[in-house]
Amino acid sequence: MATIWRLPQALAETGKTRTPWYQDITRGLMVRPVKISVRAAGYPADEVKAVNAARIAGKTDDEIRALVAKLHLARKAVQ
């Protein structure tokens, strides 16, 4: 079962605040949210962890963008 984190949990896991978090999404450096109800969205925990691991490993922004794109494509494969 996949875990979906709401924004406060995702922020706590990355150590970021809202503005840098949304800037990273815009720049393709963090995964986009998924809808979990009509008025709520969250972030797949495994995807956030993968991006964190890439940052810890010292990956470049371009490598992280490629990872995020790959993660987004994997979402579509499940559907």
C-alpha cells in the first residue's frame, strides 16, 4: 500500500518551507501532488523519499529533474 503524505509531513521530511517547496515543484525538482479527494492533495511518500535520496547522494538539478520526470511517468503506468 502506498503512503501519501499531506503537505506538513512532506515538508517535515525534506526540511523545506512552503515557498521553496512550491518553487521546486515549478522547477521540476520535486514531484507534483496527487488528488486524494475533491479538496485535498498529497505527495506519494516513496517519491518524496526518492528525491531526498537523490539530493543526499549529491545529484545535480538536471539529474533530479530526470528522476522527477521518471516518477511522474511511473504514475501513469499504474493507471
